[in-house]
Amino acid sequence: MSPYTYNHTPSSISSLLTSLSSHSIPYSLSPPLRNSKANTPHSPVLAHETPLAIIFPVSTEETSTVLKACHERRIAVTSFSGGTSFGGALTSTRGGVCVSFERMDRVLGVHEGDMDVVVQTGVGWVGLNEWLLERTGGKGGGGLWFPVDPAPGARIGGMIAMSCSGTNAYRYGTMKESVISLTCVLANGTIIKTHNRPRKSSAGYDLTHLIIGSEGTLALVTEAVLRLAPLPKNLHVGIATFSSFQAGVGVVLLLQKLGHKLEALELADGEQMHSVNHSGLSKQRFEETPTLFFKIAHPSLELAHEQIAVMHEVCQKQGALTVEISSEEERVETIWGARKCMGVALLSMKKAEKDLFIHSDCAVPISNLARLVDGTRELIRKASAARQEEVGGGQPWFCANVGHIGDGNVHSSIICPASDKSQAEAVLLQIARLALGLEGTVTGEHGVGLKLRDALEEEVGQGGVEMMRRIKRSLDERGILNPDKVFRLEDGSEAKSKL
């Protein structure tokens, strides 16, 4: 007998909404709105996998009231922040309701001397940096910023839930390194604060990092204390082209041995550069060959120039075809704009509107990155050829790779007909296994969601997954928070009494 049962009958949902109304907590039953909180372009779902109602708390206390009421009624809860996650993380697999944090979008305070900021979970990272730019001194010097840079629409709550990162993670770290403490609400409505604002603590279990990356399955984050950094000074952006992906990887390995750390290091293959050109999103056309994008900055202009000289030397040692490094604002925007548009550029490679855009985001030790990309290409090439032979022709798949090469994380993308979905998803699992064979992980920053649950078990083992199940049961005994994500709630081997 399953330990988890849910009550989503009309009377149960009606009872919940009546309770919310008594506390003046707003909600919506609008079908288009309900659909938008689960069914996104990044992660589409079926019609029955959307929530029955959307709830809009404005405070930690209101969130507590909502979860306590859902816990009492055994109503499943998904949460929504910016809606940019992948892999089915927003899917309402059991129905239930969605807690949407879009109205919890206030910056609660900034401590410039301590370089931290306190925010509600619905604050977007782009808006936060605009606020910080105005509040803490701007580009003229002395300003602060929050460096984690996923998709522009991402908000802090989702960024914490998925343990995201981005192009700046190589220099500044991921969300795991960027969160000082959290205020959360457990499934039964209990409010917890994981720490105060110290930069280090050895007081008890590390609850902060237990919640980060748990994908909304253990608690709902309502407030966060985030670590800030000084705005980069003397910023230069560079681009270098190579005849092979391995040569670009060699630049990073050599930089590590020399002890130099840049602001960012990103490597795209020739197919990825083709998509940028094909999309027309950049002001410039680029050579369609492996291309390294990088940033250099330092408070000392002299030391920035030293790093520029080192980068020229290292790129030449690795056989760079071309190298350009510039601090001119127009070139900075053009070069780095090409890197930032790559996700959207891939969509231009669709032959038909319904074509699929699916991808992996495995991470491996940097020295194994080229082997991962080469192996990925071969797996996709074989699968595409096999599918074409099976259907007697058809559209070949488009494959492209771009990596946060500074930390060994690569996004391998496939554009293929919708009819090839099962074959393409099977290849992604093969790519995940390839990464594991190269001492890597199945996801570097996008999270597990629904799509990578089996791959997760291959990575951490059945014992590791069962440990996660036990942690969830201890914090969410009725399994109402984002059920079925990260791992299956049950492994099929246990029979437990209802809680």
C-alpha cells in the first residue's frame, strides 16, 4: 500500500479555497493561468498535468498558512518562480495546486559593508542587479552585483530550488556558493530559518545546502540572504577560434596550471556557432569552428593587462586560429552577446514549428570534457542515422555543444522532429551514462526533475536514492511537495502504512 495518498476531490479543493479566502490569500482558477504554471516552452506537459488552482502568497506567513491547509487536506503542491526550469520540474504529476511566488518580489535589505542582500523568493536576478547598480554606486566604482546568471527570466526561488549557475559560475560559484541562509516553510506549515548572516557557521546540520537543489521537494523557500560581489573593473572580453574542441579545453587546463583565473570561460563547437549565424541574432557573423569566449577583469589595470598577455600566449600555444580581446563597449556587447544568445539561436535550427529542442547538461572533470563532447556527437550521429534508416529518410538531427568550460559543464542540444522524441530522449540517457563513465554527473545546473530520475540512481546508487527518500519522508511525511520529482516517491519494494 502506498504511504502517499492525495485528496483532490472537488470538495477538498473547495474547502482549501474557502480557507484561503478566510485569510484573504488570493488564488485563481483560470485555465490559461493554470496551464502557464506547468506547461512552458522549456518543459511542456500534458493537459492533466496542470494544477487545479494557483495561489499567490505575499509573505512567509501566508505561505505557511497555505501549506498547513494543504497538508491537512493531503493536497499536492508545486511551486512556481520564473518558470525557466527544464526536465519536468514544474509538472503537476498528481494535480493539486501551485503556489506562485510572483507577488513576493521585494528586496528586503542590503548590507553593503557585508556584501549581502536579503530578498523574497520572487525577485528576479536581472531586476536585482538593476536595483543594486542604482543603490550601491553603479558602474563608476564601488558597486555590488549578484553574479549568478541563468536564463534572464529566472527568479531567486527557482534558482535556489534547482541549484542553478550560468556563465559566471567558474569565477563566482553556483547558487550553492551564493546563498548565506534561507527562510523556508515545511510541508506542514512550519517556518524555519537555516542561519543568520554570518559568512561561516558550524552550528548543527547544514540545512541551507540541504534545501538548495532539492527542487521544491523538501520545503518552499520564501526569503534568502545572498552573497554579493564587487562589480568587475577593467573588463575585457575575448574570443579565440581553434581547429578542435580539445584545443580550446587545453587553454583552460593550462590556465589552471599557471594559477590564472578569469571572469568567465565558455567554449562552443562549430555547430553551435553555425546556429548563431543562422539565427541572425548577432551583429557579427562568426567562423563556424570551435570558439572560446572569455572575460578578463581586475581592480588593477596593470594586472588585467598581465592576464591579457597570458591569454594571448596560452591561446597561441594551443594553436589558436584567431584571438581578439577588447574593452570597447560595442565589441564587448557583440562578442558576449553572441554567447548569451546561443539558447535562442538553437531554436532557429528547427525545420518545423513542432520540432523538438532537447538537451543534456552533464558535467565532467575538465580534462574529460572533449571526450564527452566527441562521444556525445557520435551517439547522436548514430541515433539520427538509425532513425532515418528506420523511417526511410526523414530529417537528420541537428546537434550542437556549448560548455561552461571553466567548470566542466556542457550543454549538448538536439533539434529533431517531434516524431523522434523517444529516440532522442533515449540518446540523452546514453549521454548521461557516458558522463558517468567519465567520472561526471548527469546534470551540472538544470536539475533532475522527472527526466533524469533513472540516471540519478545510476549516479548515486539505490542506497543514495533511498537516503534521499528518507530525508523527504522526515520533512514531508505526506509527500505533498512537488511529488515524483528528483526520484520516485517509492521504489516499489516497500509496503508502509498510511501516515
